[in-house]
Amino acid sequence: MKIVLALEYDGRGYCGWQKQPGCLSVQSRLESALSGIAGRQIQVVAAGRTDAGVHALCQVVHLETCVRRPLNAWIRGTNALLPGDISILEASEVSDDFHARFSATERTYLYYLLSRPARPGIHYGKIGWVHYPLDLEKMQMAAKLLIGKHDFSAFRSSECQSRTAIRQLTRLNISQHQQIFVFEFCANAFLHHMVRNILGGLVYVGRGKYPPEWMRILLEKRDRTLAAPTFSPDGLYLSGVRYDARWNLPVFNVNRPLDII
């Protein structure tokens, strides 16, 4: 039997999603709680591997087990064993050929960025911050240059293990709500640090360090050393994962512009 779970988490206290020796991960916490419900070892596979400090509004995982439990037990029972910063939202049974990562057709990330002289206090760790003003129109112009199928080598980390840097970026929307900018990234998949590296470039454009056309030059050069530094993980959220309708799953997408912070 294969079960699909949707969950949310605050990534501040973890070394990231993926299990790693000698550090606490979201995956290890989740598998421990699920194993307690199943009475045997449970392993999960996620749609995306978020980095240290990155949050999720809607991460999707699957697990395989011969243990039968009511779907509600996988939600409420597991939540009773999880720490307060991780919560399972939904559980569904799915066919055996489903895969949380490889069956996904699109992922969505949101980044929340505060632009004001004073750093965040009450939202510390939950929102990115710059102390200078940003030009929304210039950042939107730069974002349009990245839409489509490109080689994103200039925006991948040196530790990225993907065999190719080609990705299809389907949407990059930027909106402003007083002092807060919201960036929405949608793609078939993302390279390691891709969102945060693109964001760093957009911020450079927004503060006037480079013109919008600079982003096109970076794409063409395919050289990570020419691009902006990797931006802070604080305001980054995995907010949705899309699957084909044939899987008969709920819509795994949370798009709440401001009420999550």
C-alpha cells in the first residue's frame, strides 16, 4: 500500500529536509513519528529537498507499507508524535506506481522579502530582509527574461548534483504589499539553490546595481561566479507540488500572499 502525505514545517531548527549524519532533519523527525504509528520502520520520499532554514507550506511525500491504518491515523496520530514545527495536513491512498518526486510535474516556491531600514523582529527567520528600497518594476522586467526553458548554470550551486542545468521556469511573479515583496517561482524542477540564487540577482537589479538585462547576460554566460551571492533561506517556502489528474489526489498548493508570516 502506498500513502501520500502533505505536510508543512518551519525549517529553522533543521539541517534541511534530507537525512544527514550527525544533524537533525525534517525527514528523520517525520520517519520516526510515522514508524511509531506503523509499529515498524517507515521511510518516505519527498517531492523536493528543502535546504537548511527553508520552510514548507505544502511538502508532499509518499511511503510504502503493508500496515493498514485509517487515513486519519496517519494525520492526527503522527502529528501527536511530531514536534510542534512539523504538521501533516492531508493523507491519501494512491496507486503503487505513484512517486512523490518523479510523478510531480511542477513545484512552486514563495519567497517573502521585507524591505525597510530595521530588521525583522517578530518574523525573524520567517522572512528575508534588505535594509534598502527596491524597484518593483525593474525586478519584474528582469524576471520576465528568465521565463522559459534555459540552462540555469549561473544559478546553480557548486554542490548541485543534477546531471543537467536545463529547467523550464513557467512562472516568476513579483508583487509588492507595502514593505513586503512576494516572489512566486514555478518550474518543472529546481536546481540546488536555484531560487535563492535567482533572488539574489533580482535584488541586485531592484537596488540598482545592475540593469534588468543583466539577468539575460547571466543566463548566456552560464557562469555562477558572475552572479549574485546566494540569498538568505529565511523567507523561502515550498508552497505547492502539482501532479497529473490521473492520480486523483487533492490539490497540493498553498498560495497565501501574506498571512503565513
